[in-house]
Amino acid sequence: MILSDRTIQLMLKQKKLGISPLHDLQVQPASVDLRLGNHFLKIAGVGNEPVSMEVEAVYDSWESKEAIIEPHSFLLATTMETVQLPSYLTAFVEGRSSVGRMGLFIQNAGWVDPGFQGKITLELFNASSRPIRLNAGRRICQLVFARMDRAARVPYQGKYQGQDKAMGSRIFQDQWI
């Protein structure tokens, strides 16, 4: 079941759901808008050297009130807000339509696990033929919350728990099965 604005506001008031900092205007009919933070990452290097899932990737990291994402380029950014989900709630990260209409695709593997706490790392791709200026503090994506049929047996405790800025891939830490 997707949560309505009234349920989201009640859960925030009861501190069952955490989103901070948060302005009332960010709560939409069935979602909460999140704003772009000021930390960015871009995979370092030039040329055609492949990035490997076996070795930690190297990123250029910077903080700024704005960033330019070049055409057909990818970069990681963080949300301004820190999110705390209870063990019975999950969230989908969706791009805002107004942002997508400019050619900016926003992702976060599309999913935030129950029990996650931290800022959300956003995966940004400029699908247009022109650079796009990104401004920290601008509403850039939305979280859609869904109540699970029961609380997770083991809430999220993974390698991105507690992140407070954009975080690069940690796939190299995965166990092989």
C-alpha cells in the first residue's frame, strides 16, 4: 500500500518515519520531494579503461552549491535530507517529471530498504545534448513510501547504512554465492 500525504505527515509527527530537514511544501499527495545536496562524485580517469566490479572504483569528489552535468554524462549526488525508515516501510526513489523533461534521469537503484538510515545517493544521467546546471537545495526527486505486509525479519544493515554524503559503488565488497 502506498502511503498518502496524511499518513506520511502522521508518521513524521509520531517520529515513526524520519526525514530531516523537511519543509511542509515537500510533502506531496503520495510522496515526499527530496532536495539535491552539495556533495558530488564522478568516476575518475580518462580513456576506455574499464571500471571493475572486483576493485574499488576511484571517484573525483567535490562539494559545491552547483554542478554542471555534461551531455550523456553520469554523476553521483546526495540528497540534502537524511531519511530513517522503520522496518515495515520501504521507499521508491523516483525522478520528478519536471526534471525528467529536461533530460535528467534520476535513480537510486530505485529502492530504499526498510531500516535504512542516511542520506540517499542519487545516480544522475544527462540524456540530453546540452549541459544541465544542478543547484543544491532544489527539489530533484521524490520518495514514494509503501507499507510492507509485515516488518522485515532483518532490516537493512548493509554497506551504505549511515551514509552522510554521496557514496560510490561498494559492489567489490559483495560476497560471491
